[in-house]
Amino acid sequence: MNDKRLLLLNDIKLSYCDVNNCQLDIIDNISFSLHENEIISLIGPSGCGKSSLLRIISGEEKKYNGICDCNFTNAENNMCDCGFLYQDAACFDWMTVKQNVEFGLKMRKISKKEREVIAKKYIDSVGLSGFENYYPGDLSGGMKQRVALARVLVLNPKLLLMDEPFAALDAMLRKKMQQLTMQLCKKYGQSIIFVTHDIDEAITVADRIYVLSKRPTQVLKEIKVPKRLKEVDGYENDFEFNKLKMEIMNYIDESTEEYKKCIAENCCDARSNIG
């Protein structure tokens, strides 16, 4: 991370009206910043507005109050130069791995020869060399996420917005994808805003964590993650790791009390979702 600020959100508010014209407050006075080559994680109860925040940052959501100051706009559409990675890899089933990865470059009218060179670089980077001509239906869930990651990185965005991208993967594969993502973003210079329900994942991935309240969402706490904890193997038994994990749990509001009680009684896995 360096000191150059990439993004500033200041006093963001978001509300919707339902079919009866009743106002539903989603986000209430959220403020935070992001610097170059930094990874921050947003963690909080289900339905608290984490995905809505990502849409505000990307420019998809326009009807909000407050300031979203983005220092990396795309010259073509004046929107933030960012890539999205979702829980669903959303690969085009009728396209090969190579065609999926090249798709964004083709939309930018990059020549066929240049597309092939660039796509190969990123396909190799995510460990899919030799699978260029396979279709998504022939790939595992983890391999599909690698395709999705390559398809985003190939456009060289300044920011990756990741909305629970590894939630559907098993624990071992999830950890591998976390490590791969951090390695590639460090290599290619991307910053990340990472939405997750998994406290272990948030600590492992992020430089800073913003713990969010239930709706209408506010920031309960900003937590800086010690660098050592991002490199801990067997963190389940690491005292400092678990101390920070409990601190985060203690900031989650009463809507997650049932989850915390379950953890305290040791009747469910501590790596389960918060909400």
C-alpha cells in the first residue's frame, strides 16, 4: 500500500421506496477511503447494503447522497475504472476459456493478434495454461472462478470489486483463490474492495476491515490487520488471529447474536457465515 488515495466515500446515504411509496433506508452516513495497492474488506450482516456500496463505487447506482470521489475514471464512460468479480463466475457457456478471457478486449476493439498475446499472459497467470480451448461446462467451480478472475484482470482495472467471489468454493480451494488473487493484484497493481461474510477470509485477505452494522448500514469499526496475520498458516490455533476474530465478532450488532451464541457453545464451525 502507498499513500496515494484512490477512492473516498464521504457521508454516503442510500434509500429506496417500496411499492407503497414507503422509504427503506439502506445506507446511512458511510465514509471510508482506499489507497493504491490496498485491500479492504467489508463485513456485516446479510442485507446490510454491502453490495449496494459496490454498485455506488462502480457507478451503477446513481441515486445516492454524499460524495463518491474516484481518482481513476474510465475515459470512455467517465465511470470508475473497476472490475467486478461475483460469487457466480458468470462465464459465457458457449465460449471457450480463451474466448471468455478475450471478450472484454474484443469489446475494446483490440486487434486479434494483441488479444491473443494478452489473454495468454493472464490465462497462464491464473494457472489455466492448457485449458484455453475448454468450455466452462467442462471446468470445476474453482477453474471457472479463475477464468472470471483472468477476464477481469485482462482489462487492467485500477480497482477490483469482489462480492463474495469464493463463497461457493470448499475451504481448501477458497484459500488457494485468496492467495492467487492477492499475488496477482500485487503483481499487476490493483486495489481491492472485498465483500465477505467470513471473518477468517476478511482477516486473511485485507489490510483493513470495515465492520458494518445492520440496515441502515453504518461503519461500526475500522480495523487494521497486522501484516503477520495475513501470512499465518494454521491460523485456527493462532492466539492473535483469534483475538482479532473475536474483536470483529463483538462489533457485529444484535442481528448476529444467534450466530455468536452458536460459536460460543461450539456447536458450529467458526468459519461459517455471519448472516
